Amino acid sequence: MNGAVPSENLTLFNWPTSTCSQKVRIVLAEKGLAFEDRRLDSSKSENLSDWYLKLNENGVVPTLAHGDKIIIDSSVIAEYLDEVFPEVALSPHDAFGRARMRVWRQFIDEVPTPAIRVPSYNRYIRHKWNTMPQDEFDKLVAKRSVRKHFYRNMGRDGSSPDEERDAIERLRETIVRMDRALEHGPWMVGEQYTLADIALMPTLVRMADIGLATQWDDRPRVASWLGRVRARPSFNKAFYPGSRYGAPGSHPALDVPTC
């Protein structure tokens, strides 16, 4: 195993409906890695508990423990797993191919990942805060670090229609960019299924679950791509019952966007 620590030493701190948690679960499933699935209780804001903040000072999920090593940030975790467990490669073997994949990683982290939080919050999450006293809400927000300003802006009532419209526009730009890339192969960087495909998948699944699948009605290549990723065995392993908004067993009203 190229010096890697056995996979049974992996623990993933996550929760079912987090898009970034889903991304890492897909990587683990694609590689066939056994791991302890440590699901935090979002209804109790367990991601802001003292013990968890010692693991991940950002107060977000997921966090990966590999033995005594702690790795945070879903994109970093995905690349770490691909490097440490290389038997099933999810990155191109050549430097140029990896560079193309990382261009997608950067775009995904900067554009669709933050954009999907806005309609997710407005349509499925803000109801959690409706009955919470303002001072209690403010205390929870104050404990956050990387999401503090997001929550202050959204407040208990969610974003404005203009903010949601801007977020959906960024998601649409993502779909258009995907469509152009898919002219050159079945996957985002050509013939190989990579971390770029995995990073995009949870956002499109979330878009479908909150009523935004019409964004690719005129982009059949994107629709076909989504069909291919759904057909992979890793999909049902990562998106198990209760891990999608609106699906049986899910509790979106208790969830918060921490990715």
C-alpha cells in the first residue's frame, strides 16, 4: 500500500446532508476504504462543541482522522485520500492533467460551493431558526469562524430575492462551463473520472433536490454526465437514505450549511 496506514484507521466526522461530507464519502466509496462514519448531531450544533472545535477550528464538516492525523477541508481531504491510497486513482497520472483537474477544484470551491448554500438555506434550512430567540441565534453565530459572516448576512429569515438570484446565476454559470468541458470526453477532464467530477456531483444533486434541475434542461451533456455518476456504485453508498433534502428520512429543518 505504498507505506499507507491501513484504512481501518480512518474516521470521518460528518453529517448526512452536508455536500462537502458527501464529496468525501464518494471518494471513500470509490476507493473501497473502510471508515468509521461519525455523524455529528446538527440539531444540537455539535460542530460548534468544544471537543469538535479542537479537531477543526473552522467548526465545519467534514473532518478526517487518519490514525492520529487530522485533516480538514473537503478538497484537501479528497486529495489526501487519493495520494495515500493510490490503488484506485482519482487524479490524472500526468502533471498537465492534474493541473486541469485542480483548475476545476479551484473554481468549484470559489463559485458553486458557496453559491449552493444560499438557496439551500432559503428553501430548506432557515426554518430551523424561525422560533429561536435572536440572542440565542447571535450566540451561535458568534461561535462560528469561517461561516460567521454568512450567517450574519442570512439572519433568521434567509437571504433577499436578489441574493438568491445571484447565487442561482453562479450555479447556472457552473452548468454552462461543465457543458463546454464535456464536449471533450465523458468526464470533466476527459476520459478519466476524477476528483473534479466528484466535487461537482453533490452540488448538482442538491440543485435537483431543491428544484433547480431546470438549469441543465438545455444542456444534455450535463444531464448525461449526471446520469453516469448516479449509475456508479459509489453514488448510493455516499447518498444513503436520509442524506438528501426532501428524501425519506432526511431532516433539513435541523440542518445547517457548514461546508
